[in-house]
Amino acid sequence: MIILYWMPVLFGMISLSIRNDGRKFERKKNMIRENLNAVEQAVEASCQKAGRERGEVTLIAVSKTKPLSDLREAYEAGARDFGENKVQELMEKIPELPSDIRWHMIGHLQRNKVKYIVGKVSMIHSVDSLRLAEEISAEAVRKNTEVDILIEVNVAEEESKYGVSLSEAAELAEQIAGLPSIHIKGLMTIAPFTKNPEENRIFFRKLKQLSVDIERKNIDNVSMTVLSMGMTGDYNVAIEEGATCVRVGTGIFGERHYNLQDE
């Protein structure tokens, strides 16, 4: 009798929990869509301010640590370029999501992980050494494919960041240029974290000037059509200074929740 008495209450509680979970999911879905639309509008406004066409800038949704459901919502809202920092996470997500997604490897890449992503990503943004480029080239040859890369430049010379210095970038480009099945498409940088995006303008301007200087060298197999710079806090300034790829995570998906095992 007691069990029969409490059963309607229990079913009611379960039903309420399901409804609450459904409402939370719908709110998050709407948040991602609204955030993506807001970022798109901001990118458009920055392009107009700089006298550029919207099509000149690729918006990369940085989805590291985010669940597949979040990526699906961003995809349904129109995102097609996604950026990941970790090879393992990238490999887990690729087979679970639509095949027309363009994946970007934007995090530090170890040579022993190269074999997993060559042939599966649209571009590797974080090449910072000849040895890494040689590994990418060798793997591309083995797989009979071509790989587009960017040279990562530590413009701000932060000790905590990867990347070559401004003075080393052109020499590295010349060294990589002769490797088979690998193509340098431009440069990437990660600017310092700052509350005032104007403080990073100088770093974006320096990267743009470096791209112009390298382009003038007319190195075979090297083009400077891509400048990957600018994140959630400063992408507007980056676009004004010539960015062709901006990497936005928090601005689209909200704050990240890191798995301590990945730290």
C-alpha cells in the first residue's frame, strides 16, 4: 500500500526532472545559436569597418572540451569550420559529426601524433619547427595526400607560448618550402590574454607585416593568403589588422569546462 501511495509521486518527480532537462537543453541550444549569430554580426561589422568583404574572413568555432551535442547545435546554426587543440579529442569527434565539416588543428602538435590527423584536417595552424614539418610531409607522402599548414609565430615572445620568433619565421618557411606534399598557406599567432583588445593590435599588425615581407621573397610553395589570429576577446581588432581566420570558442559555446586528466 505504501508503495502504491508513493508511485504517483515518484513518477511525478521523474517527469518534472525530464521536463527540466529538456528546458535546459533547449536553452543551451538557443544560446549557442544566438551567440554564433552575434559573433557573425560582429565579424561582419569589423569587416565593414576595415573595408573588407565578409567572405575574406573564416570564423572557426573552437570546440575544444565541448560535447558533441554543442558542436551539433553550432553546425545546425551554420558553423562549418571547427578548431580543436588536442589530437585525441579531434579523432573522437570527426567520425561522429557531418563529413562536410572543415577541421582545424590549432593546438600544439607533437610529432608522434601527426599520423592521426594527416588527411583528416583541413589545415594545421601550429607548425613551429622543421622537424614537425618533416614529419607531416613524410606522413602525407605515405598517405598520398597534401597538407596545408600555417607557421605559428610567437609575436609577443611569451615564454608560455609555442611558436617561432618574428626573426626566425622567414627562414623556417624557406626550409619547409622544399618538402613534398606540404604547403605553407600563411601564419598563425596567439596574442596575450588581455582585457583590452587594443593592446594586441600591435601584435596583429606585426604578423601582417611579416606576411607581407615573406610574400615579397617569392618563395616557391609558400603563400601568405591566410592569417590566423584573433580569439573571443580580440577578434574584432584582428580583423581590422588583416586576419583571414579568427578562432572563437567562448564567444560561441560559453565558458569551457576542462577535464583535469587532460591538463
